[in-house]
Amino acid sequence: MAVRWRNVVPLLALLVFAGADMDWSKCPQQCKCKWVSGRKAAECTNSSLNTVPDNLSTEIQILDLTGNPLRELPKDAFSLVNLINLHKLFLRDCNIEDLHKEAFRKLEILIELDLSGNRIHILHPGTFRENVRLRILTLSRNPIQKLADGLFNNLTFLQTVEFSDCQLSHIGRKTFMNVPNLKTLALDGNNLTTMKVESLQSLHMLNGLVLHNNPWNCDCHLQAFRDWTIERRLYAQPTACAEPPVLHGKLWSDFEFGRSCLQTPDTLSCTQEQQLK
């Protein structure tokens, strides 16, 4: 028995030493590790990091990398460094241009992701496929031009999506499929001229839709969507028209479409000017 204990004691000492060495609060020099709102957080802001730190504890739940020149997020950017227990991830103003569609793979309990103020041009369908618990997604101030079909499919916990001040000119009809809890969608400050009702009509919980500061063309192509926002009480000032010239600057609620704004299977045609209220 004594022989056995002589073998066990060194092993226990080694385990104790290893556990102490793995203390989550022992951060690399560029970061500060502390409790934030009851979660284990690593704040690594403005630290000249060009890659995701590989020496943080796997217990970290909040990671803030704001202001670092990351430039790209490759495949498995966080799971490869064992940061798979993240609840909140902040990547604001990181000069990110290349976002791999599997950069956030295995982050299955992520609830908030902020990618605002980067240089992301393209969001690939499936980018957030494994982030099944995601609730808040912020991508404002990125030069994104298109939200493709399938981008947000089956994100059943998603509640808030922000694309303010991007360069959006197109949103697919199947961009938001099976996103039953989306409540707030911000699309202000983009290049949207028209929109199809089909793009958003499945969002039955939507109660906040921000659309101002877009060059809306208030012709018959926009009629169904404009009417839908008003009927659903989603319209909010100062959403206004840029075109046609007769309606430039007019709020959506200040005019009615004429009866000759007729819809056909393939196109919409306008044969009568819109009527000001």
C-alpha cells in the first residue's frame, strides 16, 4: 500500500500544479481577465493583436478584441484556440476584410456577436449556421452590398440584427427563413431602393424595423412593401422617398399609390402618378 501512495502523491501534486497553472484569470499581457456581469471575461482591446490569442483559458465566456488589426478571421478562428465556451464576442473596428464562412464554427452557445466597423464585403450563407443560440448580431458600418438567401436560416433564438450604415442594395427573399423570434431589424443608412414583402413577411415577431436614410424609389415596385410596413405598424419616421422627383423627401405615410398601379405576374407597371395626401 505504501508503494502505491508513493506513486499517487506525486501525481496529485502534478494535478494541483497544473490546475493552478490553468487559472482562467491569468491573462496574457495584452489582455485583462475579470468577472463581467457574472461571466469570465477577457478584455484585449487596442492591443495590436493580428490573430486571436491562443493563450486564453477555455473558460473565457466574454472576449473583447475591439480595435485590434486582425484583418481576417480564418476557418475555426476560435475553436482552434479552444475558445468554444464564448457567450459574447466583440470584434468592433478590427479592420476585418476576409471573414471565412466557418470562422465561428463550434461556437454553439454564443449569444452576442458584434462585427461592426470592419471592412467585410461578403457574408457567405451558412456563416452563422452553428451559432444556434445567437440572439444579437451587429454588422453595422461594413461595406456589405447583399444579404444572400440562406444567410440567417434556422437561427431560432435570433432577436436583433443590425446592418446600419452599410452598402446594402439587395436582400434575398429567403435571407430570413425560420427566424421566428426576430424582433428588431436595422437597415438604415444603406443603398436600398426597393424591397419585396417576401423578404420579411415570415418575421411574425418583428416589431422594430429601421429603414430611413435609404434612396427609396417610391414607385409601384415598392407599393406592396410600403403598404405592408404600415399595416404591420412597422413604419417609422423619417423614412422617406428619394424617387420619383415628385415624391422626393416625402414621408412614406404622406402619399397613396394610385389605382392604376397594377401588378402582373412578371412586373409592376405605373400608369398614374402617386397621390399626395
